[in-house]
Amino acid sequence: MKTVFPLLFVLAAASVQGSVDFTATISERVLDGIKFQQLVFHEDGRPITYEQPRGWTYSADAAHISFTPPNVVLAQASIQQSPLPAPQNFDEATILSLRQQVLDSLPPDSSNSSIIAEEKNPVLVNRHETYEVIVAYEVFGQEFQRSVLFLDLPDTQLRFRVTSRKQDFEKLHKAFRGSIYSWQWK
């Protein structure tokens, strides 16, 4: 019993190390007299700043953060994370796995799903490579699109995801993907 408690403590500490705490605080950045609202997250005590798209609202807990654009129904964006057992590169085997992860993440009632675009490094985040998969699918007769942009850190994978109806997707995808450029470790 004496060895179980220290082991549980070590496992709990290992699962937290490297993960981002998305419990956000708000700060402000000023550039040429213009104020920009920033969200501040933490990873192992280091602050991370991020500027969400203007006008979008957010809700967060320690494990992930979700965003809702204004005046658009059936649309949402999020940043999620999961531990990586080991650092990985975006090689062919990893890319096949990421494609499948995106397809598996679609709603259970979806149909006619297909990958419509993929791109390596559409955004570099602090010199970390990324990989993006965009899919199209239908749910209850409505067409949707989803983008998932993967960012692999040494022991954590971040997933920047935006989903909306097809007619809203291009505008929302552009705004959300553009906001990823603001992600900065301090």
C-alpha cells in the first residue's frame, strides 16, 4: 500500500506535465494605440497568450476551450489536447492516423463524409509544424465542413478544430486559422 500512493502521485504528475491549462485569464495588448484582448493560458508555469477571433465568445476548463462565433448558428471552434506517448513527426503513417481521427470525430449520424483538403504546415506555431485535415459531411440533410489542425509538442498534441455549415465555413475557418498565428509562449 505504501508503494501505491507514491506511484499514483507520479502518474498524476506525469499526466499533467506538458499539458496546457486552458483556464483562461484575460489580458490586453496594445499596438499602435489599438487594444487587443488576449487570453492567457499556462503550460508548466509558462504563460501562453492567444487572441481569439474578434467578437467570438469562449468557455473553458483546464483541459480544453470552446469558441462560438457571433450571429452564426451551428458553428463552433475549439482547442483540445491529448498526451503523446512519444514525440512524432508528420510522416505518412502519422498522417494516415490523423485522417482517420478526423473522420472518427464526426457526429454518429453523419453521412457522405469525405476529406476535401489536407495541408502540411499551413500555420507554423512557434516553429512547431502543423498538419490540417478538412472534411465535408452531412447531418440530417445539412452540409457541414470541419477543419482539424494538429500541432504536436514533445508530449502533447493540440487540436485546433472549427466546424460549421458549409455556407459559413470559409469565413469562420479563415478567422479561426488566422487567430492561431497569435499563439505565443512567453
